[in-house]
Amino acid sequence: MADRIEKYRQKETLTERQSAQYEHDLFIGCYSVRKLFESTAKVSDETRATKMSLDWFPKKPDAPIVDCYNRSEFWELYDLEDRHNEQRDALFVAHRPIHSFIVVGSAAFEGDMSGDLFTSDRDKEEWLYFIPTYETVALFSAVERDYPGFVTWRDEKTGKRLWKAPVSKGSVLDG
């Protein structure tokens, strides 16, 4: 999915079928990240702690309530001139498209900067997020490459088998 998203990122325009495939890959990729992060020993603690850069735009103060009838007109609802940046953990970012109320996959923004615009049903009255495609590709690729193995032991008091993925050295997004 990361390879296909990267390939689509480099295109000027996408066909309707490619757009649908892109959104499918985004949702399934985010769901897969979330599932692996929430499972024991599937990814390392380091990958789980990955921080991602994403932008957000506040909702316009005079904009109506965001609902099913106006959500496709996001430029009318959010101030796309008032851009803010923040670092968020990867699980936070993966949750948002899954619970999206608005999602615009493969959006062109500021020239050649492509990415995804989204807001969840919980956040829709506050802000619209933008994550560059290269951040999504980097996360999906890092999770795909992360085979941490695990350490296992038996709890002396309960007798229950426990396990944990060890922390590795270096940044998971560095290659």
C-alpha cells in the first residue's frame, strides 16, 4: 500500500478508480497500523512512539455546524490560510482517518505538497488536519519493516505468560 500511495503521489491527477484505490489503501493502512500498535509484540516500542508532523486548520468562527450536507465544502468551513503544525504520535494520526467525518485523499495543497485532509467526527467542529503523503508512506513502510521479535517470561505470582517487543536503536523512519 505504501508503494502504491507513493506512486499515486507522483501523479498530476488520479482517475476515479485510482482515487478510490488511494482512499482504500489509506483506510486499510491506518487500520493495520492501529491494529498492530494495539497488539502485543507486533511492532517495537520505538515504532509505537513514532512522532509525525501534521498541520491543522481551525474551523472558521462564522462557519455553520459541519454536517453531512456541507462536509464536501471544507474550504468554506475551515480557514485554510491559518495553518498550524504540531507533532503527534503515529497512533493518533492513524485513528483520525479511520474515524473520519471528512477525508480528502491525495489532496494537492500548496503546489506540489500532496497529502490527506481529514477530521474525525469528534474533531470536526474544531479543526481539519493535513498530513503530507510522505509522512503516511514513511509510517506504513516503517511498520512494514518492523519485525521486533519479542521477549517472553512467566509472571511468578500469576503464572501468566507475558511478552513484550524490545526497543531497538535508531529511528524507524530513517530508512
